[in-house]
Amino acid sequence: MNRGAQHHGILHVHPARARCNRRPSLVVNARRLRAAGLFLMLPALMCGCRRSSESVETSDAERGPANVLLISLDTTRADHLGCYGHPKVKTPNLDRLAAEGVRFVECVSPAPITLPSHASLLAGVYPFVHGARDNSVFRLPEAQETLAEAMKQAGYTTVAEVAAEVLDRQFGLAQGFDAYTDTRGGGSRVHERSGAEVAARAAARLKGLKDRPFFLFLHFYDPHLPYKPPEPHASAYPGEPYLGEIAAVDAYVGRVLDALDELGLAERTLVVLTADHGEGLGQHDEPSGAGAGSAER
Ligand SMILES: [Zn+2]
């Protein structure tokens, strides 16, 4: 990695832009999101919406405000996705999202730590400003205005499904959400929820949200240690379980995107997908984990 080439914020936008990105209502929403700090300093980021083959031409006024689906993939290195050039891993759903939308090629995480990075994602400021500077011992203060609060104020129904206990509501990210399911949400506390569960709950949530503007935030924790990809992804990448986890989370995202299609929501939903930070994978003397310098992208 050429660390000298690192930059903060968005540097480059992939020249291929999907038709939907030229539609006025979505452009406006993207601007609102950017104003709220959503497009800030992230390891991998792509966004777009899809026009179904059965789409009916209606005006943006008739359609109403676009829905927003924000997906965070924990511990996901951009260079370990097909759409960012990895030669081996199969990530067809993420690749399609990148091809049909806008793919950001140079993004930097504000912190290679889950809570601080997500707090910046939602609050739009650096950790030293919002105060949630590490997992477990800090929380995002109520004084911070979050994207969820802004969306709720704009009339959106706001729902979150998060998969790691470091994002449990006690750490402040639930502010602004009408519903926030964390690792205690299933009745018993767990360290992490599987992507399969998050995707299934997201699909169920979408059925209840399809008639109103919504902001749905999904967090997938699967690529984080320990690497234990499910089949068939474990067998597809023998000896490379991190790749198996990446392939698995791609499949989970695919289920959510399929649900958008099946419910007729795809063409009026802005999908924004990012990672909270990358993964060390042995660089900079880090055998694993995302705790230091090499993992910010
Ligand atoms: Zn993380």
C-alpha cells in the first residue's frame, strides 16, 4: 500500500454511473446524505439503485422520497472484493452493485475500530469530535446529531439491525432509530449475530416498510475474527477463511437486494454500502485483526 497516497474523504468517483444516479430525486438524497457526513472516510464504498425490468415511468413527485438502505460490512478490505480487483474471491452481488452504481476508489476510515468508525459514519465527524474513541468504554453522546435523527426528522421510518455487541444500543448509536435490533434483541445476549440472521430480519423488515419512506441500516459482522465461513464458502476457499467470510457476506447482501427487487422497492431505494474499516491480514506486523494502521482502508 502506498500510504503516501492516502487521502481523507472522497477522491475519485468511478466514471461509470448508473442511470438511476442521474435521476433527480436520488441525486438530491445523495447530497443530503453527504451533507450529513455519510460519505466520510470509508474503506470501501459503493452506492446506487437498480431499475427493475418491469419499471413503470412515474415522476419523482409521484414516487415520493427515495428510501435509503445503508449497509456496513465490518472488517472488509476493499482489495479483497471482486469489484476492487481481487483475483480470486467471488462477490457477484457487491460487484453488481458497484457496476450499476458509483464505486469510490479511495476512501479512508476515521478509525480501524468498530464503534468509533460507525459513530463517525452516523454522526459525520471524527472520533475526537464525537467522543466514541474506542469500543466498549465510550459511547456516542446524545448531543451528537446522527443521520438517523436527521432522517427521522425528514419523515423517514428509521430501522437498524446490527450484528456485534460493540454496537449495542448502550453505546449510543440507537439514537434516532424507531427500531434498533442489537445482539440482545433476540431475547438472549450473543457476541455476534450471523449475517444470515441479519439478512432474514432485513427482508422481513422491508415487507413492513415498503409503503413508507424508510432508512434501513444493516451491519454485517461476519468478516471479523474468528473466521468461520459457512458452507459452501468454507470449502470454496480452503486455507483462506477470510475470503470465505467475504463471499458469505456477499451472499447475505444479495438476499437483501433480492428482497428489494421482490417487493418492488429496488428502483426507489438508494443503496449505500461501505466497510467500517479493513483488516490487517499480517501487514504492519499485525497477524490479524483490524486494530492498527494497516487496516484503515
Ligand atoms: Zn469493525
